[in-house]
Amino acid sequence: MKTAVSIPEDVFAGAERLAQRTKRSRSDIYAAAVREYVARHSGDAVTEGMNSVLDDIGASGANPLVSLTARNTLERVEW
């Protein structure tokens, strides 16, 4: 698919240098960059969904068992 986008000149220049250095096309560089960006941010939707479920069921604050375990662990550490 062809599309037109506007990007800052410094980003374009960096992508050009990378494409030349790695002997890849500009399209390949941009596609890989967008693919990586989308993958990196796909977890945001999962986190938002989990937060929404927790809000719906009224879960708030830390799990008491987790807090107790953390406190017991810290008490055993010799500073």
C-alpha cells in the first residue's frame, strides 16, 4: 500500500542513512519502524482493559497478601 506522510527532516535524514548503511529500502525501514512501534504499544490496550475491569469490580489498592509478603521480605533484609 502506498501512502504519503510528513516527517521532520532530521528523522528522514536518519532513516536515509540507515537505509543506505543496511542496504535496505526506505519503505522497508519505515515499515519496520511502524511495526515495532505498534508492537511496543499494543500492551497499552491490555493494561487499559485490565484497569477497566478492576475499576468495574471495585478493586482498589494493593493486594493485602502482596503487601504482607513484601513487608516480611524487607524485614529479613539486613541493611
